[in-house]
Amino acid sequence: QVHLQQSGPGLVKPSQTLSLTCAISGDSVSSISVAWNWIRQSPSRGLEWLGRTYYRSKWVSDYAPSVKSRVMISPDTSKNQFSLQLNSVSPEDTAVYYCSRTTSASGDNWFDPWGQGTLVTVSS
Amino acid sequence: DIVMTQSPDSLAVSLGARVTINCKSSRTLLSSFNNKNYLAWYRQRPGQPPKVLVYWASTREPGVPDRFSGSGSGTDFTLTISSLQAEDVAVYYCQQYFSPPWTFGQGTKVEIK
């Protein structure tokens, strides 16, 4: 059974970088046919997919247009985890952030499982 | 981006009643390649992450009670709870995975009357 455990600070100052990590157990970050995603949820924006990273003979990351210029999602194979970095944050980035897996070999891009969620508040 | 619109935003029904939640996409989610609809449904209880209930529009996730069923094709989809139980109080979301960026509906809150 796959389990995702999130870690990272709950408070970030405006203009700084939000950084979160998602540790994987029961699967490998390097697995072929899966992708590792970050999603956020706020009252104003609802559930918003931010992007993903996956391995297909090389590492690939792709991102939602809404955050593409500010976001990076990257794997850490030595620790079997992946991370989210969101630059130049503003109060509009305040949200609960989730990591999740999709099994994308045959287009199976629904999210399961999910991490526990991290409330990140952007405030000075 | 594909826009997902759910209706209603909220509803309150009696225990044991039937619940119907609608989801409409701005583009077809039906693939002409494999004749599958790229739509999933989730339940989110307070303080928890969403949990997938249905994928491919009508395939129940193993372990999900059979009172949950999904239907529809193309741009119009429905999640039905045949007999509402107390543990079904939650917000329900649809999600399209036909074309990135993956997008969600705004959610439908289900309460007990």
C-alpha cells in the first residue's frame, strides 16, 4: 500500500519560496508508469493541480500554466521523495497543499493516494 | 483548460434518500481512441484529503460501497448515492484527466436534512 507523508513549513513570507517535500513508502519515485503530483486547495481557487514529475527513461516535469513561471517539482531518488518549490509567493498562494500519485501508463490520471495535506500561510 | 462545472453547489437530504450530483465539462471527455470517458469522482470529508470513488466515469474504486455509482458520457456526468448514509456527509468533486492541466469541479456539499 502506497503512503505519502508531507513535510515543510506552514508559514512563508511574501516574495519568498514555498518548499514542501513528499516522502513515498510502498512505491518508488522512479517507477515507470506513475507520476508524482502537487495539488493545492483554497476557498478562492478550489482544487488546483500544480504539476507533476515522472520518469520515462529520463526525468520529466510539467506544470499548470497558472504557476509555470514560478514552480519547480523535482525528485530525490536517494530519499525516495519529491518536492515542490513555488517562488515569489503572495497571500493568494495561501492554501492546503497536497501531494498525490497518478498511474499514467494508460491515461489513468486520477489521484490516489493523497498526502495528509499541509496548510501553508503566506504572511509577513 | 477544460472547465468543470458542478451542480448544485450544495444540497441537504434525509438519511436514506437518493442524491444526484451533476458535472459538466467544457469539452468532451470521451476518447475516440478507446471509447472511455476520462472523468473521476472524489469525496472529501472535513479535515481529510479527497478520496477517489469512481474513475472512467463509471468504474467504482475497489472498496467503495455500491450505493455510489457514476454515469454519463461526453460532457455530462452524474454521481448518484442511492441511499444517503451519515458518513457520506462531505464535499464531492469531479475531475477530468482527458487533457492537462487536470482540472476539478468547484465541489458539491452534501448535508443531512
